[in-house]
Amino acid sequence: MRILCIGDVVGSIGCRFLRDKLPTLKKVKGIDFVLCNGENSADGNGITPSSANYLLDSGVNVITLGNHSFRRKEAYDFIDENPFIVRPANFPDGTTPGMGIVNVDTGRKIITVINIMGNTFMDNNLDCAFDCAENMLKKAESNIIIVDFHYSIKLEYSNKYYIFFVRPCQENIGLLSL
């Protein structure tokens, strides 16, 4: 299975570029699953239903979000209702729309996508990223797990390395962390 992970798609120009290039890239490279960060896909910043649909209609399977995602209130209901948009799981319960994990049945395999955001220098009152990651891993319904981890400092990267690489290897779990 070939998985393509795309970083921040920014504004309408980024969305148009993705729509123009992604179908050919998927065909030439035999890509089966596409994940992209869409938290800045709307012009300015944030995500809107229109920019999210544009990404999904362009061939993206799952959109991950981050700290800029909730600046557009018009997207809240859409994020809540769309099972292929994943927000950081460590927002405290009831504070943001959507979910922090999705298990996607591709027809060939199930792929789990988890979204976590670091705690340091983020302007949100987040639950502990690492405790949340442990809980999300228990909810994974697949042995193909992709973790989109937004963070700001190297210490969180070092801790991420243990949670998502060392410990899973000890337990024979395969993870891909962005």
C-alpha cells in the first residue's frame, strides 16, 4: 500500500495546485491513500466547508487539522459531520467540533489516522499530548497507523520519538508519524 502524506495546503492557490497535480501523481506513483493537512486551506487561514470539499474532491482521503483550524466558525458543523476530517485529539472534550481519530476502510486495508497537537507554545488549553496519544493508540482498528503530530519545540519531538517509534517497535506495532 502506498500512502502519500502532504503538509500544509495553503489557501486557494494551494488547493488549485493540489487539484492540478494530485491525480497524475496518484496514477504515476500508484498511490492508494492520501492524507493532507488542511488547517490553512481557506484564504487567510483556517478551513471552510468549501476548501475541505475541494481537497476531498481532488483525491484526498483524510484531512488533518491543527491550531489554525477553528478560526472559521462556518466550518464547525462540517468538521463535526465529516468523518474524513481529523482534528487534534487532545483538545479537551466538548471544546471543539470533530474527532481526533478516524479508521478508514480503503477496501484493501483499514488505515487509522490520529491527530495530536503539542502543548508547548500553542495558544490552546490542551490535554497532555502524550497521554492522549496513548489513549488514541488503543482506539486504532488497524496495524497501519498514521499520526499527524503538530508541535513547536524539540523536546516534544524527542518525546514523540519514544511514544511513536521506540515503544511501538517494542510492541511490534507499525506507525508512521508526520
